[in-house]
Amino acid sequence: MKTYNIGIIGTGYIAQTMAEALAFVPQARLHAVGSRNSETAKDFAAKYNCLGYSSYEAVAADPEVDIVYISTPHNLHCENTLMCIAKGKHVLCEKPFAVNAMEVDLMINAARAKGVFLMEALWTRFNPRIIAAKEVLDSKRLGKIKLLKGDFGLRIPAAENSRHHNKSLIGGSVMDLGIYPLFLAQLLMGKPKTITATAGIGPTGVDTNCSVTLGYADDALAVIYSSILAHTDCNASVYCENGDLLFDKWVHLPEKVTIVPLNENPETLEVETIDNCYNYEVEEVIKCIEQGKTQSDLWSWDDSKLLIETLDEIRRQIGLEYEGHDNIN
């Protein structure tokens, strides 16, 4: 059984979460980390027992690295992904995949030309509870979905170092938090026929509150909101013809999923998970690579393209542009 050496680019909270999760993936080994700050790289390497490089490029250039996990700020996702692909590395890049659909196309085209695996690290897709919940809905036991509502809001102070309020780091509520209920609507309901969005734009120029309504066939709707000003319920509910499916907090990491059929007792979907659940997306990457695939059937390039196109349209409607990355008007 081959062990794959993982290189991590970035040393923030999410990178540390991934480093901890790798211990639960038998075929994965954390080999190296890269940071633009040599001291930060050194500290991370000491904590997680791996090599520490004082640049992102060094991780991509390391011949022993098989897969690179990119956990840098959103504005660097495309640039870092292209750099790693050019070195022949398989890439798992944090969500949002990039800033806009044009950047995502560049990444996908590069991976296709190089013949390497590439996937957006939308870890929620690989959570066993999400997979089991989708199976319930796909079985049509509850009938067609008529309404989905989901939210993700956290009270995040506009501190000097807050990336969520920093426009140059692609901050805002919808790209970082709203992407999760948007993903869930896409996963369960597909491509929307209509998108209607409104937002509050804060003093730093990013959306601090955002509300999105997605319209589907047969009058079905998905109603989603996100916030960096308010701590919301952070859950999701799917209302169907013959009952409901309820995702308890959190929407991106449900602690419990409850099936509520009409005129029947509720039942909990009994699915156990391991560690912090980042391990599941790494297992998917390795499985796909071993099968000779360059993309995942569970979260494909087309899936990522549809999600970023939806985000592009939301930003167009709320007037949120990221300088140096796009002109969406």
C-alpha cells in the first residue's frame, strides 16, 4: 500500500486542522510545509514533525511531495495551484477554488494538460453524514425537495488582522461562509434556474450580510444567508413533499441529521465520523489518484465551476468586485 507524501502550503488554522487530520489517513504522510515566513514554517514543522520551507515554491519543487494541499488566502489559490501543477503535483486546493470562474478554468485546463489530479477542498462533500443524507433524498423516500433553507453567520470583529473583512484577501461573508449552504443547495437541488441576491456592504468594501434565493423547477426554492456580523443558527433544513431532513449545527459539519417523515416519528441518521473530518477529502484524493483519475466523481471540476459561477453572479448582483481579479459588471 503506497504512502503519499503531503505538502501543505500555508500555516494558518485550516492548515493545522489538515495536518492533524492526516494522522487518520493510513496512506498519507505529512512531509513538508511552506510559508513565506521562515519562523512560522519552522514552528509548524516542529509541531507536526515535518520539513519546513520558507517559501511556497520550495514545497512545489520538493521531488518527494506527491500531493499539495493549498491553504493560503483566497486571492492566492489560482496562482499557487498553477505553480504546483506546473511542477507535476496533484493538488487539493481550499475553497473557494479561486476568486472567479475564469481563474477556475485556468486551473482546470492546467491540470488537464499536465494530467494531474485537481480538486477543490470542499470537505463537507465527503462527510459521511452528508453522503448518507443525500442518499436518503435521492431515494425519494421524502419525495421532491420543495424548500431548502440554510445559513452560516459568525460574529467576526473587524479587527486589523481579520481576513474576513479584508477585501484584498477576498473577504466577505458569501465567499467564506455562504459558500457552504450554497454548496448544499447545489448538491441536493442542482443548478438553479434563477439567482437573486442582496447584501450589506461594510466599510472595508466586503459583504457583511448576504441573502440569496435560488429558484428551481416546480416552484422549489433554496433560501440562504450568510453573515460576518451576526452569529446565526448555522444549520440547514430541507423540506420535501413527504417529510423533512434537518441538519443540526453546523451546516458545514452537521453534528446530527434527523429524518422527519410525515405522520411518522423522527429518526436520527446514525452515522459515525472520525476526527475533524478533513481526513475524508484526503482519502478521496488518494483513491482517485490510485484509480488514475484527474478529478473526483463526488466533487468534479464541473461541480466546482457551477459553484464559482453562482458566486460570480451573486457578486455581480451585490456589486462586489475584487480588484486585480475580475470585472464582473
